[in-house]
Amino acid sequence: MGSGKTSLVTALAGSLAMDIYVVTLSS
């Protein structure tokens, strides 16, 4: 398991957190 998978998970978590952040702001 190299750093490629880790960065993928990090990017996924980052975009997910961004979605939640935007939804929280707009509501």
C-alpha cells in the first residue's frame, strides 16, 4: 500500500468535507 492510495483517500475525505462545509454554510 503506497502513498497513492493514501492521497486518494485524503482527496476523497477533503472533497467530502468541503461538500459538508458548503451545505452547512448554505442552510
